Amino acid sequence: MIDFLIIGGGIAGLSAGARLSQHGTVMVLEAEDALGYHASGRSAALFEENYGSPSVVALNKAGAAFLHSQNGGYLTPRGLMLVGARDQSDLFAADCRDLNMAQISTVDAIARVPILNSQQVGFTAVSETAFDIDTDRLLQDFARTIRQNGGTISTKHRVTAIRKDLHWIVTAGQSFEAHNLVNAAGAWVDEIAGLAGLPPIGITPRRRSMARLPAPGGHDVSVWPMMLGVGETWYAKPDAGKLLVSPSEADPVPPQDAYADDMVLAEGLARYEALMIEKVTRVETNWAGLRSFAPDGTLVLGRDPQDPSFIWSAGQGGYGFQTAPAASQLLCDLVTGAPPALDAGIVAMLTPERLKQ
């Protein structure tokens, strides 16, 4: 009998499994051929403490030490630059305030990112506390912890049926029996709840597209910060000598293996291009991922109020990697009865009860 059967092998499931494997036997079931196939494998991989809702920011701050130092650390400096057009002063000021960024002159900004168009860019600000996350190593280290603690991880095991007798019986090619079921299935969490006979929490999967461009103008982009358009209408991030550009859309779609929408991608590239002197001449490749949002836009962590043996690790909403250390620890605390380190008000913003009252 398994103590914690986890459905989903992305960052939500693996981080939860690593924490829970210290308190019982863990098995992770992943439907795809590889771990982190969907949202976790298509992340912007940025850590910025001040990015997100108040509960997300609290999780970011609580997990920062882990990301900076655990296993040698998972973060490398990147920096973040907010870029606004001349007619976006009010939106720029609001973003600066929300992200706790320091305004700099456009001259200084162009010194950092020489493709910025001085005739179009009106406002710029920077944060030096933004970091790249080594997402692959973080995933693999959580998986390693599960295995070192005697747990198992199985890919190519798609869940097709769930029933509850005295315990959970899950069919995924074969039957698995468990005392507790952890729902970390990303965009599919409400479908898993339905199979288990429990009401959904109202998760909405939202598509975000991405294009990989050659380094603009032949520049060395490795030292550039990530750039964020005012109002989060686009972003651009250096990656392996190339530049990733996203329209930052959040279009609702059914759970699926997402792909980029050509028109949405073109519109986002146009918003980015309007502020640059280098035009987009070639897209090397494109893709999309799904970010899953609860109705109030923040994570859902902990035992279901209707059946406490059903545990939610859901609604990461694009913040999965940067919140993973603290979110998984909170989930573990809530499951094992340990007192959470987070403020009680923040915990109340994250538990399933808030969505089922």
C-alpha cells in the first residue's frame, strides 16, 4: 500500500513527492514519456521575488534561500528590465511599483540592451534580483530525493479510472492502491478530481506561446537582462545564445498538448519589434505551454475539505518553479500536521477551502 500516490510528474508533483517521501512511501505517475513534459518543460525559468500575487510573492520569498543555496544553488544572475513606450507612463509607473523596480534612463537601458529603439522607448526600469532557474536540475534533484527515500516514479502511466473503497484504487495501465492521492496533474487536475468523484475547483488552463529568434543583430545576448513589456504584453529572454520572445498571452484553452497560435505569436512579436531597432526576420522555432489558474489566480495546496485523503497541488499559474520549494513544504506541513512557517493569512489564501465555501 502506497502512502502518497502522486498524479503528475511536473514540478508540482515532484517537489511535493520529495517533501512527502520523508513521511511515507511515494509513487509518482506521469502520463507522458518524460517528466516535466507540459508546463514544466516550457517555462520561462525566471525567479523574481516580487513577481506575482501577494500569496505567490510570499512563497517566492519563503523559498528563495533554497533556490539560492540548496545543492549548490539553482540560480544564476539575469536581471529584469521593464520597457515602456512613450505613451505608457501610467502603466509603467504601476508596473514599477508592483515589481519594486528602479527606473533608469533610456541611455542606460540602451547601454545594456543596444537594440532598444531610442525613438520609441520612453521609460525603462531594472531589477537586479531576477535570476535564471536551472529548471531541469531542480526537477531531477526532486526526483532523485524521491528515489533516495525509497519512492518510485513511473512515466507512460496515464490515469484512466479512480475509485475509493477503504483506500484509493487508481488504474493507470495497472492498479495502484494508496492511502492518499495527490492531484498534481496541471491542466488536468479537475479531470482527475472528476474521476475521483470530487467536485472541481475551477482550474482554467491558459496558453502562452513562445518563439526562438536568432540573436538580434549578431549581438552577444547572454549578458542581457530579461525584458518585460509594460502591462506584460510581451517578454524577451536570452537563452543559449538565442532570444526567446513571447506575446505573454493567457488565452483559455482545453487541457491539451499546447501549440502556438500563429496570429497571437505574430501580434506579440510585433509589440516587441515596435520598441527595437532590429526587426524580426526569422523565427527558428515556436511552441506553447499551458499555465493553469484557479479562479482567484493563486495556488491550491492541501487536503480537500470533502475528502482529506485527496490532496491538491494545483493552480501554479506559471509560478511553479519559483514557488516550488515553499509551496511543496507548505503542502507537506498541511498534510502531516506540522505548523506552517508562512503567515496564517497567506496559508488561508492557498488552501482548497477558500474555493469550496
